[in-house]
Amino acid sequence: MAFESFREFLKRLDDAGELRHIDVPVATELEITELADREMKKPGGGQALLFENPTVNGKSADIPLAINTMGSQKRMAMMLGRDSVDEAADELGKLMQAKPPTSFRETISLLGTALELRHAKPKKVNDGPCKEVIIKSDDLKNATTELPTLLNLPIQQCWPQDAGRFITLPCVVTQDPDSGARNLGIYRMQVFDNQTTGMHWQLQKVAARHGRRYYEKGERMPVSVFLGGDPVYTFCATAPLPDGLDELLLAGYLRRKSVPMVKCETNALEVPANADIVIEGYVDPTEPLRDEGPFGDHTGYYTLADKYPAFHITAITHRKDAIYPSTIVGKPPMEDFYIGSASVRLFMPIFRMNFPEIVDIALPAEGVFHNLVFVSIRKTYPMQAYKIMHGLWGMGQMMFTKYIVVVDDDVDVHDTSEVLFRIGANTDPQRDTIFTRGPADVLDHATTDFAIGSKLGLDATKKLAGEGYHREWPPIIKMDKAVKKRVDDLLAGL
């Protein structure tokens, strides 16, 4: 199902009892974070929240703020227009079964072809709701409180030690200056002043690679940012797609309708015509990087200040009835846990095409995405668990994973207690572990060196001959199925 506006999605949530309206004034400084954090920590992720009167420095922001809109399995499925995320994953898997790939590169090529065949590429349009109000550079310089600018949009200061206000759900559009390939990513943006923000694209991100090429060329880099519109855009901006595969192609597939794209007012980039807010501008490679941060991050700790490019704003356009989408990150579980889990479910067919023995993958909330991954496999030969570890560490953002635990196919990897039981029962620490080194998340404060760290793989599967185990492996305790059935019937009759 395609949503033609963020407001339309919120209406769907409201009708389903998934949205809570808060009409009293609530400060964007810390207060919205505290309310949202309490909601996200509820079992199942709580409800989405619509703050109808957010305030900035004590004054009404005029534009409502919505948060936690994708913070549950149900809302993730609703965002995709399916009964479940697995339904979308099954559709994608069937779409790619026509020609089984023989390598990861071939899998990615097939993915792009399959998405393109199922739905047309993003289509160009001449206008759209995102241009109902247009405010260009001169207006921004002389802005009054009546105009929506960075200083009166409901941009939050999330945590007490944050360096200021941060846009937390910006869909950042950049373009490869050589190939013209578009990238859509989410990189936090610290508000420096009325027309300038930070652009926190980390060194391994595609947008950072685009930026390096502009720096090498000495050319000004066009950048546009949009917020809102169909929420599937935001989800796709977080998806672990390979460099060169357009996230908006995936968005068109998921929404079963091409994404309408309109040219920006002050640069040549295109953004979804049905977005709520668009912020246009550029990064200047001739100016020095600026201090950005600290920021309370998804690691549960503050990431400290570091040097990042400044983003200069040349225009802001928006819908007349715009809603500002936001999120917060911090100690898990948070909204991003559900977004990340949905990405894993959606791309499970890709994992299985390259590793058919994989049964399931889980990213526990406590692992804050990259730190911890549980994998269950159908094991048929010695050292197979290690093959899976090395393979996953070589796949995109899985390179950041610190700990990979591999278990047998009878283990529910979403039950952390069961996985911990198998770790305790099935491993000998010296025999069943492997250390390696590689790239690390730049947000990881625990690594000795910046963006470089060690990784640990743990084989918690049943051991086979040839894996250094010289005894008979005992059976696990299980009750007879017939007895369980008789006891079920007995209890039902009491």
C-alpha cells in the first residue's frame, strides 16, 4: 500500500488504535525525548505519539511532531502495507527465484533487476505537495518567526549532554559525481545556526564516498534532505543496500507504486514530491570540517565531538499541512530496534541465496544492531559455523558486527535465553571461538583505535567429527510428543 503523505500513514495508525495524540504543549528540549523513551520501553514498543503542540524555546513550533511511528512489529507491517514483514520478504524471495545467483555480486545484480521489473523506476513529475510553500535563501536570512526555519522547526535536543538540536530522521539525498548514481541515507544533522547544520556521514557510508569525490574534484557538493512523505522512504534510507543500488527503487517495489520525484529549487537533485519537508543545500569542500557532537547515540552512550562537513541551506520547501517525523536513540530497546529487525527479515532471502543453510538471524536489542548477531543453521559438515561467520562479516554493514553466535536449527534465535543456554551448554571457549579484526562502527567507543576493532565468532552448534570433539555428543532432554499431547488434553478438561 502506497501512502501519499505522512499524515495519511498517521491516519491509518490512528484508525488502528496505534497512535496517541498529545495536545498539550511539550518542549522539544528533552521533554519529548523523555515521553517517547518511556513509550518505546513498553512491551511491544508502545504506541506512536503525535505531539500536536511541540514548543521550541517556549514558543509553539506550529508544525506537529510524530515519533515512534515505526516502533513496533505491527506498525512496521502497516508501513509496508502487509500483514507482516515476513510477507514482504517472501514476495521478494519469490521474485528472485527465477535465476538462482552463483555469487554475492550476482545476487545484488539480480536484486536490482527484480525490483526494476516488478515496478517502474522512480518517475519524474513537475510539481508536488512538498513545494506548496517555498522559502529560499534570502527569505531564510531575513526569517521571521512566521517562517519555518531550522530555528523554529520542532527539532529536538534529545539528551542533556547533546551539543544542541539534532534532526534525527533526515533522508539525505546525494549523487555520485562520476556515475550519477543516487544514494539515500539517514545521517544525523546538528543545527549550527539558521542556515547551517552538521552532516554526520561516517567514513564507510556511501554519501561519505560521494563527498570524497567532490573534495578531490574541488567542487561544491549538492545535497538535499527530505522528511516525511510515505514512511517507506525512511525505512529504505536505513536499508543495508549495496553501493549503487537506488533505495528509492526498493521503495517503489515495497509500496507497489513508483516514487514520484521532483527537481529541487536550488540544486539539480530530485526528492519525493509527496515529502512533508525538503531542505536543500550544499557541502563546500574548500571549507574546514566543523566540530559535531556530542550526541546521545544508539549505543546507549554519548558519541563524542568529531569533525564533519557543514551543510549550507539554500531553500526549505514544505507541505502546508506538514508533520515533522522524528525519532530518538539511546539505551535499547528503542524504535530503531524494530526498524533494524525488519531490515533483517526483508533481506533474509538475500542471505539464504548465498548461505542456504541459514534458518534465521536475530539482532537482539541489547546488541544495538552491530554488536551482536545470532544465527541458526542446518549444519551438515564440520566447521560450517565458521564459514557462516566469515561470510556474514563480508556482507555490507555486517562487517561491523562484534560478536556472531551460531546455533543449530532447533534454536529460536529470537529467544535470547535459549541462545545463552546453548552457549553455556555447547561450547568449549578455546575450541569454539575465533578472533579476527576488521572495520568497526565509528560510533563504537570501546575499540582501542577509531573505526578498527576485533571480532569474536562463537560456535554453539552440536559438534561433529572433525571439529576437535572426541566424545559422544549427548541428546538434549525433550518430552515425548504423545505425552505432551495427553497432558494438554488433561489440562484442557480440568
